[in-house]
Amino acid sequence: MKSKFYPFLVLLIFLTNGLLAQNQETIAKFIITDASINDMDYTPTYLKWGAYSVFYTSDNDGLLYMANVAPENNSQSYGPMYSTQGASYDETYDMYKADIFYYNWRYINDYDSKRGTAKVQFIKIYKPQGVAFILKIIPEDLDVVIFKGYMEGTIDFSKYK
């Protein structure tokens, strides 16, 4: 199953302060329980920050956005997703059903004003206990950022073709 998301950039009013932009809808929240950058473990830092990734829409435009939020550090990276392709597989990821998505992400860091584009792989793994995830982000500097954890809520990416 292939799907595409179209580009559109919207500024997000600080999720970290609990304020949502008008007409913004959170689709799904993914709690980060494991974090690494270039194979170095940053899990204790991300746990301390209460970090999570969130997918949302804004201003009823039907587009999908992603943000990586660290509430205790009062920071986030956010922006729209585009050129997305995905597939669903039965019992292919450690014997569990999995959805795998590849997309580009135009991000802005609110903590240093850096802007860029990253290649992203997002895997949802359906386990009996709930939905686990692996989020792999590769920005222009070719760092490899990997977040793992579990999902709160549900998400249906097919709505955003």
C-alpha cells in the first residue's frame, strides 16, 4: 500500500507548554523509551526530558506533520511530512504485523532555529501488549537518530493520501 503526503509548512505553537495551535489535532503520540544518536545511548537524557514523537494535523488542511518533543527541556523539532510511501506486512517484523513508512520531513528546531530536511523510516509493530515503534531519522549531516518506544492512541495513515 503506497500513500503520499503533500508538503505544507505550519508553525506549531509550543506543544511543550501544552498549548496547541488553533484547529490542531493530535493523531498519535509515541512515548520514547530508548534513544540513540550515531550508536551512542542517550536514553537516560530522553527519559529525563519526558520525550515523545507526535503526529498531528493543523488548520484542517488534511496534511500530516511530525514533532519530536522534549517537555522537560522545553524544546522540539517539528514540520511537515512529504513524499511518503508505506506498506503493511503480516508477521514480518519479529513475527508481528508491522507497518513501515518512509518519508521526508522538513523540520525546524525551536531550540537553535536550525531548519532542514531529513529522511525518515517509521515502523509500527503490533504486539499483543500494544503498538511499539522504531523511528529512524537521518538529517543532512548524516547523523543517525533512532527512537524506540510505544504508542498512545491510534493512527490511520491512510486518511492522509
